[in-house]
Amino acid sequence: MNGVRVVAILLLVLGLLAFVVPMPHREDHSVNIAGAKIGVETQHSEKLPPAVGGVLLAGGILALVLGARKP
């Protein structure tokens, strides 16, 4: 298996995962007053924008097509 196919398969898998798997995000809203920490920590998950998944999928398909050509 040559390097172009490996990259193409990796891009395809990452593109598919971008549509399905949410990315966790954590924010810390706190204040330190006289050595005491007062605050709130929020945590939520968001999926990547569909355009990112589309670009990854298109790149994977393009790499597969160009890698299949014989020079």
C-alpha cells in the first residue's frame, strides 16, 4: 500500500468521523479572590461544521483517484 492510499483512507475516516463524533469543549469562568477560587466550569460537546467533514471527504476521494492513476 503506497503512502497516497494511506493518506486517502485517513482523510475519508476523519471526514466520516467529523459528521458523527462531537468534540468536547470545556470553559472555566472563575475568579481568584484572596486565595479563594469562585467560579463555574461549563462543559459541552459540539460537532464540527459540515463543511469541514465535506472537505476531508473530498480530499480523501481526490487522493484515492489521483493515487489510482498509473504514471
